[in-house]
Amino acid sequence: MDTGLDSGDQYYPWLPSYDPVTPGITYMSELITTQPNTFNNEGVLLPIKVIKTRASSKYSQVLQLENARNIRIDNYTPQEIIALGTDEWMVFPWYKKNASARNGGGNVTHTGTFGWAIKYEPAT
């Protein structure tokens, strides 16, 4: 993704792993693996951040999406609306849901149960 902040650098919608060449989701990997919640089987809405690599293995957060969140959709149907307090969120898979292979993988045509939720505001 080229945003023009600095020339020639890479931007990721996740935090690069400890190996700066291989991007990963280390800032939320433990939270993602504990979903869905074992108490009530609900997913947790986690912030989506964009991180920029800097010199000397440093990173800068350059964006956090306001109306979108990461979520495991094991127990949700795509386009289902969930209510959290006064907010409503519509759930989508990142590409295509496959609950039988929930962690996705390489050379597959789905994203397991990795998904995202978009803040929903019904038309009035």
C-alpha cells in the first residue's frame, strides 16, 4: 500500500512480526486465538490498525479504522447484525467463511472464520 508518507516503505494493516520481513498480526494474535469467548461463544471486536515500518526495527501506527473491527465469525452468519450497547455491527468474512478449517491456510479459497465487523447504521 503506498500512502505517500515516506517513499519506498511498506505499510501493513497489521503489525509486522518480530522478523521485519514477514508481516503478521502480533499485536492481537493472542486475542484472535482465544476467540470465540468460551463463556458466551461471542466474538470480540478488535481494532484494525495500519503499521509503518521504520528504521532500526521500529514501527509507527499510521491509522486505526474507526468503524471497522477484526472478529472471529465462528458463531456468526455473514451479514448478521450484532448489537453491542447502542452500536450495531454487520459481520463479514474477510473473503469466504469455512468453519471446518477455521484458521484458513495457504492455497485455499477461504479465510476460515477470520472476519471483520463494520459499524451498521440503518437507513431512516
